[in-house]
Amino acid sequence: MFASHPALAIDAFMLGGGVDTDTEEGSSVALISGFGLGENTWLSAAVARNALELSNGRNLESRYADVELDHNFDPVGVRIGAAYWGDSDVLESNDWRASLYYQNDRVMLSADYEFRDFNFIIPSADLLTSREIMFDADGIGATARFQTSANTRLLIEGIKFDYSVPFRPLENADAARLLSVSRLSLINSLIDNRASISLGIDRGQKRWEIDISSWQAVINRSRTNSLTVRFLVPMSDKTDIEFGLGYDDSELYGDVTFLSLYLYFYGGN
């Protein structure tokens, strides 16, 4: 979701923030940070708030918080993290994740695990009744990053979730439509699987990233395909600005275009 940290360094830090908006009048505001706790240890954190209007006219606000610790034993490393995303009146998720990775100058390979603990209030089609369910999901995935040349790199990611309760697509189709209008909708955190491939291209101090991703919702088995292009350019020797433009083609919420703007400040050694 957020920018990757710079090369690990003692006393290095990164502070950033930005906004996302889409053609369905959804918006998100985020603050991010990262700190070098030693030569091989990096601590990162993020908070965000999303706001959008659902198809039933209800205004929905959700909050996100994330913290992650990365330690590289060289060449093997571990990452552990925890996150919260949700609105207590609709859908909440408490997440824990861990990764074991190997990396060198040319490649990084990672085995990823994620546990998600959900509380979901499912509305009826007429909005007169609702039911609450609590369930969890285990996700198993993998990540591979390749330095394909001096100025290009390729990132491939995928994950598959196994849920503790069955979802019946036809039964939950109306609820899914009521709660989804864009990528920022809470319902999009309930995925069965997700895969993405990203190409990073450096042009001097400027950076392009082209990301193609696809995910399937667990609640009604709808699929969303997405294309995102980001452009990072320095504003000074310690600040960058990043512009993003994306497009979603979704069986659930249709076609949506979104824009993003982020600023980053780097300090330390």
C-alpha cells in the first residue's frame, strides 16, 4: 500500500503522507513512517482514514493502522507485522503477518503468512435487518523480486486465503453490492486470492512503477482487475513526490479510476 523503505541504515528515517481519490467520490488520507533501528533492522508504521458514500446513500468511514518490523540476518531475514482495518458498524479486521525471506543483490524470495480475524455485520437487501458473524482466515503466499537490470526490477506477489466459515455467493450477492462502490470499500478486504506483478524503472533519480493486479472477492466470487502507474520524482535531495493513476475493472463495482499524491521526506545517515 505504501512506499518501500530506503536501504537500511543506522539512524535513517522516512516520513510521508498523501491522499487517494476516485471517480466514485471515495477518498483516503494516510501518514507513513519508517525508522532504522540498527544496520539491519527497520521499523515502519502507517495510519489512514477512508471515506466514501455507499450505493444505499450511507457515508462510511474506516480507519487503518499498521506496524511492521524487518530484520535482515544477511542473507536471510524476517518480517513481522500487525494491522487493523475497519468500521465497527460494518466490518473490522485484526491482522497478523510474518514473512521469512532470502535476498542478495539480484533477488529476494519470501514465504508469507497472514492471519486475519474478522467481525462482519451483513445487511439484508432491504436494509431492515442484519446479522453479525465472527470468523477468521489464514493466508499463505509468496513474493519474488528480481533486479532484472541496473535500472529495472520485477516484483511478483500472490496469496490465497482459507476462511473458517463458508460463503455462499448467491446468498451474499446483495450485501456485496450494497457495501462496494470502489477499491476503497471495506468489502474488498474479504478476498479469496490476490496476485500482482510490478515493473519498476529508474530514470536517473526518477522512478516509474507499473502494477497489474487481480483479486477475487470471497463473498460473491467476483473478480477485479487493476492497472496502476506511479511516478516518483525528487523535489530536493531529501524529499520526493509521487503521482499515481489507476484503473479498476470490477465485476462487483464496475469501472473506477483513481488518483493519488504522496510526499516523502528522508533523514538520517
